[in-house]
Amino acid sequence: MSAFRPIMKTLRILVAALLIVGGHEAAVAQKTVGDLTLNYELAAGNNQHLDSNIITSASKTLLIRGGMSKSTMVFNGFSQSIIYNQNGEKAYVLYHLNDQDYMSVLSQTQWENQYRKYKDMKVQLNAKDTKTILGYRCIKAVASLKDGTQINMYYTPELKTTVGDNPYEFKQIPGLILEYEAQVMHKYKITFTATKIDFGPVPAAAFIIPKEGYRLLDPNMLKQND
């Protein structure tokens, strides 16, 4: 596995940064969206020098089609896509780095274990703290993890999706998240903000799993730090 060592730091940062953006059970009437393209821009803190330069050149796109989701993050020649079918038994993570393609195949148990720090998290909603994003009124939510980490986000209760891009994070948020903070490697704070939303049909071809041209990467090498 020594051939993968040069890319491990980059991959771990990206895996840690990719938080869920999806809708779930809601307390009020919502529009359920079965086709969605949602684009995000990223911003990093002013004191993050090299890492800030990398993050500010990045973008994230979420695709939803029925029970399938695909979350893609790209920057500086690197891309990572997570493809998930809620009726399937596996998640597929595709990487492109330095003109090389890699793929990890995770069972449901492996995927859940990578996000175990989000289990039993507490969520506090603050209906008095709102902002408008893409024309939608968004409410602030704060997720508190068992390790003391707090994650701020803004969601709109007007929308929910038929599936999120990850079933093991933030399923308690009653709407579609349009802005959130991610703390990466217990050091770097990144803000994801939605910049474009499209409800047009998403092609099924976007969710095809490649059968050749990808080198298999052990998913255990990408475990997040607790």
C-alpha cells in the first residue's frame, strides 16, 4: 500500500470535510424533491495559509435522483465522488488525483463506522436565528457531538430530498441544509454555502459505477480520526 501514502493526507482531509447535505423527517409540511442538483462554494478562515488557498479553490456538488445520491468535491486536480443507493448494500467512493483514478467500495457497516462520531449527537434548533439563502428562509441548527465538537448549519424547512448523500450524518436535521461549517482534522474550519439549486431531471448515467480503469483503495486507510 506504500504507493498510496502520498495521497492519504489529501484524501483524509476531503473525507472529513464532506458532510451530508440532505433532507429528512420534518415537523412541518415540506416539498419533497426527487431530482436535485445543488452547488456549494467553500470558504476557509483567514489564518489558514496553504490549506486556505486549497479550500477556497474547491467546490461541491450534490446530485439526487430518486433513491440515489452522488456528492462530488473538486479542487486543484483532485476530485472525490460518493455514490449511494438507499436500496443497495454498498457505497462507492471514486477519487481522481494526479491523472490517476482510485475507488473504494464500502459495506454499510464500514461506511457507518467511518461516521460513528456522529452517532447519538444532539441537535439544537434556533428559529430566531435565520438567514436567506437562494431565496429560502433558513433556520440555524447546532449539532453537538460526543467529543464536544459543535457544527453550525442553516437549513430550509421548505424542502427535503428523497435521499441524502450519507445516511449516517445529521439525519435529525428537519430540512435541506444550505450552509454548514466543517471542522477538519480538529484544526481547520470550512464553511460550505449553497450557490445554485436546480430541480431539473438528473441523468441516471451520473450514478453509473465504473467497472474498469480504477485502482482499488482500501477504505480502512481513510478512517476519520475521532
